[in-house]
Amino acid sequence: MNKKLWGGRFEKDTDSLVEKFTASIDFDKNLYKQDILGSMAHARMLAKTGIISKEEAAQIIKGLLEIKMEIERDEFEFTYELEDIHMHIEKRLFEKVGAVAGKLHTARSRNDQVALDMHLFVKEKIEEVIKNIDLLMNTLWELSLKHQNTVLPGYTHLQRAQPIYLSEYFKAYYYMLKRDKKRFVKAKENADIMPLGACALAGTTLPIDREYVKEQLDFSKVYENTLDAVSDRDFVIEFISASAILMVHLSRMAEDLILWSTSEFDFIELDDAFSTGSSIMPQKKNPDVLELIRGKTGRVFGNLISILTIMKGLPLSYNRDMQEDKEPLFDTANTVISCLAVLPGLLETMKIKKENMKKAVEDSFIDATYYAEYLVKKGMPFRHAHEVVGKMVSYCIKKNKKLRDLSFMELKNFSTLFEEDVKDENKVFYN
Ligand code: ARG
């Protein structure tokens, strides 16, 4: 019979379909680093409290470091029989250091072990996300400084609304990212709590020292409640939720840039290095990177719904359903980091067609609000001014003119409040 690490009470081998069905090794091998780090801290704690000897801890730690190297050199063999990363490492430790390996799992369960791995993973990924947000924020800020005088139409309902400076456009995304960063900082704070010592669900009668594990692993606090420690995945939900909101922002930016790169807008041209071609239409240069950012937003939203749904009906405390927390988390981290990483280069290299942006402003009635507010400044109630300028627009359409083409005499016909200064103030957008 093929003995499992938990096989004491079992008289039959596990069905091979069940083995494969319950195994998480395909994805939780991603946690090997965190798992080994956590085990080393746990072994040191067991030695410090006298639960195992210092020599035993040293042997275990040496074995764990060797295993880490084997995994990193791709020399480690993964198999469904061993279910998950925790069992793989423990089994290999037996092969390396013999019976003493059996002492590592003292005062620990896979329930608090996997929770610890997940906390370490989330903390690390949040740091990576924040670093990438910072880089993108820098790029947006630089671009905003460069384009303080670049004018383009601002849109509502995707209709030309009022002229804006391109700097403000970049800053709008800068501020969205600033809020995103705040959400990730908060998510990290909430993930910064150490669950080990909760064991399966109810702690242990052994004299463990959780504070010591906390300090070694650089956590700022330990869980107050053991049931909560093994069954809490709020920190995963918060990470994915902050990621989903971030993806909304990246997706909207992608959408704007995709529109701007069409021949219809023609406001920007993506650099060759950041676009792709069509296999059939030789003339095409496609914004695939941006489309993928927009598209990948869907999987992050999906991951959020997955994790919320996995958790919503679980009785306390640990349930195997929670193994399903990993793929949404890993996928979210990969997606968000890769989307953030590709954007600075794309933004820095894209060509901004200032002339076309300006022309779009000039070709429109986008200055209508300016004229209305001009009349307000001269004492006309806004509703009345709105109507006067509406009539001016209608007149211009019939005469095939723009508002700025109207002569002073024509303006006077619409309202005697128009004075010579009307053209001066407006010049900022038409130079
Ligand atoms: N692979 C499991 C998970 O990811 C590890 C914990 C297993 N615990 C258990 N009691 N079967 O959740």
C-alpha cells in the first residue's frame, strides 16, 4: 500500500482519480519559497521553546535549504500522489534528513501552514504591485508636465464637449492610480498578520512561541483567534478587489488610447515596439497590448467573483474549498503586474499628434460653453446665455462657420453684451 503522510487510519489506497482531483501541486508549487521560509521559522521556534533540539532544527533547516535549491534548479520531482507543496517538501525532507523530518510538523497543521504561505505571498505581491504603480504614476506625471500646453477635445458621451489640456488627461489617471496605491497599502496592512500556531483550528497544547515566528517572518501582529486564523481569506479578497478596481482604470486608459490610435481620431500613434501587425492586412498596426489590458480585466473581475463565492458559504473553520483560493490569487497577481509593467514603455514611446488634437478642437463647437460663460460674466443669467449660444451654433451650422469665425457685428446681433475682449480670452485654445 502506498502510505500517505496522513495515511495512518486508511486501509486502502486513494483512487487515482481522487488523487488527481484533490491535488493542488500544479499550482501551489508557486508557494514553495514561502512554504520553506515558514517551515524554517517554525523549526527555529520549536528549538527555541525546547520542543525539538537545536541540532534537530539545524538538520531540518539545512534539508529545507537544499530542497529550495533543488526546486530552483528544476531538479525536484512533483507528483499528484503527494497532493500539495507542503507534502512534497516534507516527504523530500524525510529522504534528506531521515526521521527527524517527522518533527517539523509538530504544533502545526497544513491549515495554518497554507494560511501562512498565502499571507507571505500576498504581502510580497502587493509590494511588487505598488512598485509598478509607482513607475506608471511617474510616467503619467512626466507626460503631464510635458503636455501642459497641448490642447485636445475633452469628451462626455464620447462627443466633443470642452477643450482640455492633455496634461489634465494624464493627471486624471495619475490620481486614479494614487487611490489604487492607497488601497494596496491598506490591503498589505490587513495581510500583515501571522496565522501559524492556530494549527488545524484550535491551537496546540505544546508551549509554542508565536511572537517569535511573527518576528522572524517580519509580521506586525499575530491572529487573536485560531478559528479566524485558519479560515480568514479576507486578505486575498482585498488584494483581488484592489486589483479589480485598478484594472478598471487600466482598462479605461487602454480604451481611450485605442480610440485615439484609430484613423478616425488619429491623436496618437503607438510605437512599432508596442504594437502588432495583422497576418492578412499588410497596412495594419494594431493596439493589441491595449486590447489585452482591456480584455484581461475580465479575468481579474472573474477572480474576484470566484474568491467571494468560494468563501461565502463556508462553515468555520478550514474547508477544502479554500484550496480554490490559489489560482484566482496567482492569476490576479500575474495579470496586474504584467499589465502595469508594459504601460510605461508604451506611453513614453507613443507619438502624440498635437496638431491633430488641436485641429479636432478647432473643427468643433467645443468653445460654446466658453461663450456662454462669457455672457454670464457680463451679467446674463446662465440659462439665457445657454440659449443665445445655442442659437449662435445653429446659425454657424447653416452658414458653415465656426463660432470663432463670427465677426464682432454678428456676435452683437446675438447679444449686445459681447465686447471686443471676447476673442482675447478665448485665444488660449486657438493659437
Ligand atoms: N492544499 C491545501 C490547501 O490549499 C492545504 C491544506 C490542506 N488541509 C487539509 N486539512 N486537507 O488548502
